Amino acid sequence: MTDEPQPHDDQDVQGGDHACSGCGPTDAAGDTAKTDGGTAVDDAGGGAATDGGTAVDSGDGFEPIQVFPEAEDADLRPGSDDCYKCSTCDTTCPVAEVDEDFPGPKFQGPEQWRLKRSDDQDIDDSISKCSNCMRCDSACPSDVPLSQMHNTARAQYVDEQMDKTSLKYWRNRLLANYGTMARLGSTFPRLTNAVMGNSLVQQVNEKLLGITAEREFPEFATETFRSWYAKRGGEATSVENARRARQRRDEDVDADKRVAYFHGDYANHNTPEVAKALVHVFESFGYAVLVPEQRCSGTPMFANGMLEDARRAAKVNVGSFSELVEDGVDVVCSCTSCSMALRQEYPELFSIPGTAKVAANTYDAVEYLRINEDLDGELAAAETTTDDLGVDSFAYHAPCHARNQGLDGQTVELLSQLDDVDAEDVGDSCSGISGTYGWKTEHYETSMKIGDEMFEHMEDADATTGMTECPTCAMQMEHGTGYEIEHPLQVLEAALVDGATTEDEAA
Amino acid sequence: MAIRDDVLVVGGGLAGMTAALAAAREGASVRVVTDSESTLQQASGLVDVLGYPNPHDARDGDRDGDGGDAGDGSSAPPVANPFDAIDSLPEDHPYQLVGVDALRGGLAIFDDATGDLYRGGHTERNALVPTVGGTVKPTARYPASVAPGLASDDRTTLLVGFDGDTDVDAPNVAAHLRAVGVPFDVGGVTVEFPGDPDGTDQQTRLAHALDTDEDGVRRRLAERVKRSLKRADDVFGDASDTDEGAATGSAVAGFGDVERVGLPAVLGRDRPRQVRDALAEHLDAAVFELPPAPPSLPGVRLRYRLRDALRDAGVAVTTGNPVVDHDVEPGAGDGGDAGKNAAPRITTIYADRNGTRTPYEPEAVVLATGGLVGGGIDSERDAVYEPVFDCPVSHPEDRYDWSDADAFGSHAFARFGVRIDADGRVLDADGDPLYANLTAAGGVVGGYDAAAEKSASGVSLATGYVAGRTASADASSSHPTPTDVTADR
């Protein structure tokens, strides 16, 4: 299963400025084995009783016996043993609620894990119905690493049971590697948009590949974020803008305020306005925004069981971001699935050197400002009129992956600081699209059924525009309701940044 | 810069939410931070206050001899009025510490928040609710969906389970209820849930189908229930069922004699009222749910309702990040005055996400992380501890004294928890406040055996009420007027 060396350095997990010093029993990093070779024993410093109790030293001569041999690779046994089958995960699974054939996360995780201990057991086909929303993770009262189990089961299913010559495999591969398509698409954005928007092409996609014709392909921007950033003068310009902002803000002009932006493929190719908003907002707070070399976060690859593709992408990302993190630069993301991947999935699935350090220093962009700046105060003081925003009321949907990071309340809380703007939370249902999931013909209907509740709430909301952090949730919201969708960073930009856009264009 | 609120509640169960609502009512800005989603999803949805004040008395009295304490009537009956029984509790019981008014205050918050979703507020007396285990539980508040099923009601009752659903074995539940002598005819049948022949669907899927009445499922289910009663004699038990020989089956000739129907608790998640009304109309009988084992839709509904109440009260909720660390500043004085001002103060709390730490700087903190099961109290081989603030948890030195040899005996571990005073403040080993701004509520508080007493929810409400109010008062005393807040910062 593993092709990497086993670098899993303890220092990486425990050390660093931001690493957890409390390390109580709730510290997830210490509990769960990496599937990629980091064995449970390596991690026993966290005090996980399931590892054999090395942390316990009771003076009564008690010496725990190591019952199970050290695992050589995927050791999810502790997680599986922690499941006491309360089935709470099943009641939070949005797919199980609408699909009568889906046996739910408890089966996909701990039960399947036990079943496949015997060699003659295949992974059940229903693993492809899991949408990787990861809601089961935070529902579990016993900290079972459900999504990690699903990711590994799905990868094994694709590796061992999926026909590599099937159209479905290549369709999934194509969807998972959206970034590769996007690079091509962005080379001739207008042509690509015209072709992909063609209904004949859509019919062919549906019939041949199983990519639903119900959805409109997202348009490629005529200029990618990265080429905008380069044209604008690259890092030097951002450093200078940040310096001027610090001067304006009466801060230390020579302060080392830099962030590394993980924009991912979608903000780069499809919604550069979100990425630009991030740059403008961070620069206005005096941060230089760096955009190191990067690939897709891997989220669509995990969801399609293409773990090797994801590993390659993760290697590039961890490699280029860990260097900056070493240098004291924190990582910020505008997409909550990207931050989820860097913070949780990488450490759970790979042991690429530097992964833990990157995870411990990666933030959602808005969360970062909230922690490090007086974002609430500046928003409250901002004299924003609805004219600046063009909108006064938003229907906000918290993406599942934002929810899993404890970010679901953030946007509504922040926007309530603005005088004339309302943001209404449309409830905690899943949007249903889950990245590439809702694009597949066989899942389209399920995806829309899951989305129903959100659509209903959006329509009931007294709002003119939709809002979310996740690009595919945005697609689903638009598709289901016709609302235009904005990213919170765009509102922050309108509220806090004076004439940034014109400044850029002048430069 | 950290995220600032007046009151930060650590934990999002019933105690934490009650504390948050109590503090918000007093005008504090409040945030709830939780490790994972609320455990109310695992709860039955019943809100007990006190069922058995001295659950181990009969058992202890039996130590001398015959060993016959189970099922022979020697265990005490449930208490009719829990409020009257509070005086008989040990002095260090949380109810004695925070007082009966705190319990009333907590229940008032609960009643306000849950509105028409719950019943029982009309009286201080316990209701007797038949459960999915065939027992009858004394409880103070119960979901409206459960109300028509009360054991004190003598209407003829048919319990219905679904094929393939191992959680509700209706004939067995009915037999149990007959055995404990409920004052009504009760029988149990099993039917196929329409569209789910093998019974593999998740309960949320069944609830969704009933919510949306997909394929006329409400009517189809009602038809199946009606048709299920072909041989009522078997269903409603016969003479061999009970020693008394009170054959009750003969009174029920067919479905026409059934006055109420109890079903598994899957009768809708979003529109439970509508689902029950529709089924009742099709069946021409009252319809109720059997309070379930986890996972629990009544628990999910309660969680939604309380979450809405928090939102309406302006409480911010951050779910998914455990609190792992905190900073403390020393207190005003070491000697002399041992009051709360002498105690150190918690200044910053850190929540963790794989090593990323989010700082919060509240004025006051409520600890509501649950007990041994919820993770608010933890143990190693030779120590019991409270993991977030390392509050003292007293326990016998020898771990073999932590539990009783009798499985249903009086276990020390059941009472493990932090000590609080009348204001809900966490106390140190000497009985002084551990921190100037830390209170605790719910399962993390020690001194009571929630499972044996049937007091878990009531203690959460009472201690949550007090802890929230104290925290709010602490917060407002640390910044006298709201306008000073920004200046101080």
C-alpha cells in the first residue's frame, strides 16, 4: 500500500510553535494511525489507550501486554474498535437519508473494515455512493475516524475492484483531475466555454461518460488568478502593497506579515475574483500574499478513490508550502475543502515529510484574520453602504467541510457586524453536490434530493444573493435556486478595501 | 487578537446549551464551543429530573441476606414528585447544592425553548413513560410525540415494530409492559415498512419518507398496521403471560378496539406533528412514538429546537474543535481572603484543529463537557481527572474501590466529577473556588448517580441555569458598562 519512505518524525507531530502542548485525550493527532505507514506505535505519545498504554505508568508494576503485532501499513484497528455501534453517524448521513440502497457510514467504515480483514471479502460497491461530506466524523461520539476509513476503503475499491478500462473509471479520473482539464480550458477560455456550454457536447458527455447534462459547466475565466498576480508584479507588488497598508495602519512598517495562499484550481481558473478579493483584503491588513507553486488540494481525488493521484498532488503542495511554513509563514485557503484536505486528510492519509507542520499552520482565510486581526471591530467600524456591496441580504449555506472545521457559524457572525447587511443561515443540511459527486449521472438525482432542503430554505429566506465558501456548493445553490452566489471574501473586500481594484488596474 | 465574548461555554449538550441560554438571558454575549456534534442525538429525548432519589437503599438494606432484590418489589418505587424528594438527597448532591429554585429556573428555560415540542410542564409530578425496552420511566418532560403513550393512561394500546428493525421488538415490549402491570391492554405486532421489505433502511430515510409522504407511505403504513391484527388473542397476550392469570387478550376483538398505536420513533424529522396527525386519521386512533435507544430522532429534534433557541438568543456556536489548553493569570491575593477574587483567572482558551490553535478570550467560562461517558471526566489506571482545566476530581486511592462488585450496585465511579458550590463555581481540594471565573454544569459535576437516580437531564438544567447566570454576572462585573468594553481592549 505504501510506496513512500516512512519519515513520520515525531517532532513533526508534537513540535512547532502551534503544535498542541495540551495533548489531552482529545488530541486527535495522537490517536489515529496514518494509513500510509505511520504506525500506531509511533504515535503513542499522544496517550491513546488503544495503542497499548505506553503512556501509563502506574507505580504498581502494571505492564501492558502488546496483544497485536505492530501494523505494517494501514492500521485502523483502534478506530474500528472505538465504534460501539450507536449508529449516530447514520442519522447524520445526508446520502442515507434519501438513498434507500446506501447502508450508511457505520457500515462503510468500521463494519467494512472488519469484514475485509478476511482476504476473500471485496469492498462493497456502495462505497461509491458515499459523497465524502465527512459529516459522520463530527457526529461520532467516540472519535472513530470514519472519513479516513471511507477514503482508504474507496481507494482499495478503485485499486482492486474497478475495471481500469471502464468508462466509469476514466470519467472519475477525469473529474478527479479537474485541474488538468482546467489548465487546458484556461488556455482557450472562450472557446472552451462555448464548447462545454454546447448542448450537443453535454449530451455526449452524459451518454458517453456519465457526466450529467443537467448542469451547466462552470465557465473558465478569461484570465487566471495566477496570471493576474504575475502581471500585477508578483510577490514584489504584494510586499509593497502590504508595506503601504502597514504604514497607513500605523503598524510596524518592517513587520514580517506574510501569508502563503493555497488557492487551488477552482479559484485560479474559474473564480479569480474570489482569489483577488483575498489578496486585496489581506494586503489591506498589511499582509503580503505569496502564491507558491501548487496543485489541486486532492479533495476530488479522495472522493473518487484516486489516492495515488492525490498523493502526487499532496507531495507538490506539502513540498512548496512546508518551506514557507518553516520560514514562519502561515497558509490560508479560500475554499473550505482545500483547507480540510491540508489540515485533516493529508495527515490522516499520507506521511509526506512536513505534512503535520503544514496542517498545524493552515487556516481558513477569514478565520486567520479573525484570530490575528480585529476583523470584527474593523467590520463594525466600516462605513459600508449597500451600494458598495450591491446586495443587502444573503442566504448563507455553510459547506460540510467548513462545518467539520468548526467554521460554520463564522460568516453569519462576521457579517452581522455590518450595519446594512443581513446574512441568514439556511440551515445545516448538506448541499448535496459534494464536489464531483453531483456531476455523475448516476448520482445526480440523489444529489438534488439531498439539496432539496437547502433549496427550500434558500427560497424561504429573505435574501437577494446566496453565499458560501465552497465552489461546488455554490454551483449547487445556483443550479437549484437560480440565486447568484458570492464568497464571503468578496463582501469583506467590498466592505474593507478602498478602491483596490482600480489601484491594480492602474498598476 | 482572539475571539472575544463575555461567556464561553465548553460543551454543547443539554447542560451547555442551558448555561448558554441562561447567560444570554442576563444580557451576556455567549459562545458555545464543542468538540463534536451534540450528544443529544444519542439521547432518548426524555427529560428526567429525579425518578429514584435513593436507588441503592433497598439494595444496601438487603445486604444481610436473601439476595432477592431484583424484581421482588424490594426496590423502591419511583418518586411521584421529584421536587419534594430533593430534601432527602445527600448534602453534596448537585440538587442540594444549587437548590430547587435552580431546577425550576432550568426547567423554565427548557420549556421556553422547546414550546409545543414538549409536554409535562403543567405539573411538578413525574410522568410514567413506556420505553422501547419495555420499562416505564419516571420523567418530568417528554416529547409531544410520546405524550399519547403515557402509562397512566388506560387506553388499549397496540405497539408496532418494523420487520428487520432490531431496535424495536414490539411483541416483546408489549409482553414486558404486561409483566410490569401497566393498567391497559397492550399488544405488539411487526409489520413491513412500506418500501423497505428487508428493513435495512436508515431511520432518517424512513423519517424522510414519512415527512414527504413519498408514495403515499403514511396511508400505506396505516393500512398495514390495521391489517396486522388478525389474531388479537395472541397479540394481546394470554393467560400464560402472567402469573396472576389476568388474561387480557379477550377484551380486544380486532383493530376496532385499539385506541392508541405506538410506533418506533421515526415519525418524521421535520414535520413530526403532521406525520402523527395523518397516521392518526388513517388509523382512527391516537398515535405515539416509543422513546428510542440511540440513535434517536426525538434527540435530533430536540437538538434542532435548542439550536434554534440559541440562535434566537444570539448565542454563537462553534462545533468541531476540542478545547485543549488555556492560560491563567494569578489571583489578587494568596492569603487571608479565600474568596473568588483570590483565585486565579482563566484568560484565554485554546481550541485545536490538528495543531492549529484558535484562541478565545472570554470573561467567564462554563465547563459542560459531560461525564465519564461523554469524555468530560477521564481516567487512567491510577487516576481520575478532568482533562480541560485539570479540576480536582476526588476518587478512592485504590482503583478496585471505584466500582462495586454488584453490576447494579452503588458504584463510586458513577459519582465521579468536579465539585461545585451553590453558584456553580468549580472548587479546589480545599473547597475554595479553583478559578475566579470558572463554573461547571451537567455530567462533569460529581456527587450524583445519574443513571440510577434518573436525574441526568434535571441536573444538567439546574446546574446549567446556575452556571450560566454566575458566568454572566462574572462577565458583567469584569466590565462594568458595555461602553467600556472597547476602551479596555
